[in-house]
Amino acid sequence: MKHDLEFEVYVNDVEKPFSGWDFSYITDSGRMASGMLSWSYGSLVIPLIGKVSSMLDMGTGGGELLSKLQPFPARVCATEGYLPNVPIARERLEPLGVKVYQIGEDDLLPFEDDTFDLIINKHESYSPVEVNRVLTRDGLFVTQQVGGSDCTDINEALGAPINGEFSHWSLAFAEKELCENGFEVLEAKEEYPVQRFYDIGALLYYLKAIPWQVSDFKSDDYLDELYAIHKMIQDKGFFEVKQHRFLLKARIK
């Protein structure tokens, strides 16, 4: 299939650098936008942070979000499992008094029992047993998760397999798992907002940043399918997919 020059420019543009967990290159420019949720993760956790003496941020990425949740309690720690993010997080967070730990497995957190009054987690995997272990008895666990059906419209449009590893991951499954591991769920919500890409380069940049969406993704393997999406954007103005998000707030029974 013959491709136009605009398409070729966007395909080449995907080589822009990506670091930490920062999508500002395509969000600040309005090239990608996400629909609203009925809750705000930040607005939920900020009042809780002000009431505790210790907290843990699981999966801090490059520390972008955590750095905006100040003022912090006396002790604040963060974990990150993606090696390239660790030095970025340390550079950003350690001057703020945050100790950043590189971790491997979710069920091997490097903390003593009953360490944190509050554990927050945005879009990071976790072990309910391990969260229970390091949380104080009256502590809270707050997490916003990406559900298993997130953005599968991308896979369908590309004719790429959907990652079945996370297909079970939903509010019902996560809530049941917490309850089975000693938690009482205080708040639970699940929604499917839309996400729009306004040019094919934004989609390619997103796929580069989210490598688990399409396994072993290489644009050269999907040029015709990407070009079809490009033409759809030219005709309609955007390519729209459905996200999958859920929120849980829980405490130990």
C-alpha cells in the first residue's frame, strides 16, 4: 500500500525520547487526550497523606506524580520496578526526602512488617499479602488500576493479539482478592473512559511507551494497518479507543 508523506513524517517522529512516566510530549500538545473519570486519584490521596506519619508510593515511575503530592509525612518511600525509571525517580524525589527503592517482585518488598500508615498505588501491580504485611493495622491502601480490557481496540485495529495475561484483571477480581487477604473494601469504582489519538504519530509514541499493549511491537510489521488508522484520523479527526480503569480504597479488617 502506498503511503503519503504525512504518514511517513509521523512514523519517523516516534523516535522522540521517552523517559520516566511522562506523556507530556503528546498530551501537552493535544495529540492524545483521555476522557474524564468520576473520581480523581490525586484528590483522593492528598487529604490522606496529610493525616499520616508514613507512606509508600508503589510504582512511582519517574516520580512525576508523587512529587506533586507534597507536603509529605515524616517518612515517605517509593518503589519502582522498571530499571530505567529508578535514577530518574531518585533524582526527582530524593531531594524532597523520599527514599526510592528498586524492586523486583511484588511479593518481596524491602520493608519491615507494619511500616506504613498509607500505601498508594497508581497503575502498578501489587501483592495483597505483601501490602497487608507492610501496612499498619489501621492503615489504608488506595490504588487506581488499569483493567485487563484497556485499549484493546488498538490491538483489534492492528490485527495484533490481545495480551491474555491480564484479561482477568477487573474490579470484581481485585476486590475479591483483597477481601480474601484480610482487607475491608471501603470504596470501589470501575469505568471505561475513551482515549483519542489525533495523529498516527501519537499512537506510535504511545505504543513505544506501553510495550505490553502489543507484544514485540515494531511499526514496520504493521505499516498497512497503521496507514488505515492514519486515513481514519484524516477522515474522522481522531482514532478512539476505550480505556479500563478501576479504583479501590481498603483497610485491614
